[in-house]
Amino acid sequence: MWEDSHEEGSPPARWSEFANAFIDLFFPAETKEARAAEFESLKQGSMSVWEYHMRFACLSKYAIYMLPTMEARVRRFVQGLSPLVMNEASTVALNYDINYGKIVEFAKSKETRKLKNRMEREGSNKARSAGNFSGTSGGGGGRSSFRRGSLGPSQSFAHSSVSA
């Protein structure tokens, strides 16, 4: 039906033209407005950067008026990122000529690195805690001093060497 509506001999339609015609025909205006509103309020929240990017890409076509340029697309993507990576992504977006694909990759790599660092810290904290709670040959003196919140000389040294 859509192909028949084009004049004979006209150039082939681009995919974006077909997609727009499809959306106009099969999606009610209310649905398009709801998706645009969803895009406008989209935040990464508990999604990974990749999941956020996929949702951003799916919903952005309903709010194309918000993204007239590549800079606007990048800015809007960065605004919705979680605090975990938003500050660094904002700095990169402001100081470099960066496109949407590059900012997504940058945010993904920052998120991966920060989550890995967090897991390593938590792992070393657990190991440190396990060492402090394991008891000593001196009758558990290390355990009681840990509960009081004071670090004895040997525990302070262990703490600083693990942190380093």
C-alpha cells in the first residue's frame, strides 16, 4: 500500500522514510506522545550503560525535536547517565568533539572500570574484615579491639598495607 502511494519512476525510498510512514500509520498519536514523554524523562537509574543506550535509541525517534544536532543527542544522553559516570562523560562531551557512538563507548568503559574497582574494594574489605574477625592466638584480643573501633598497631599496619 505504501509503495503504491509513490509515483512511478520516483527514486527508491530510504529506510527512514518507510519507518516514519509505518509509525505514522500504525501508532496512534497518544502512543507517540507517551513514548516522547518517556524519552524526555529517561534516566539510566539501575540500568547498565548499554541497556540505557538501547532504551535511549528506541525512544529517541519519538522525540526527534529534542535532538536536532549530534551535540544535542550527546548532551541528552549524558544528562540521563547515572552519577557513577556522568561527571567524566560530561567533561569529555564538553572538551572534545565527540559523537554519540563514542560517548556510549566511553560511558560503558568507565562504568566497567568503576564497577570492577568497586568489586575489588569490596573484596579487599571482606578479606580485611575476615582477617579481623578470625581471632588470634592471644585469645581474641583483635576481635574486641575491632568492635570498639580502635585499631591497634598491628591492625593499623595491616590496614595501611592492604589499602596501598
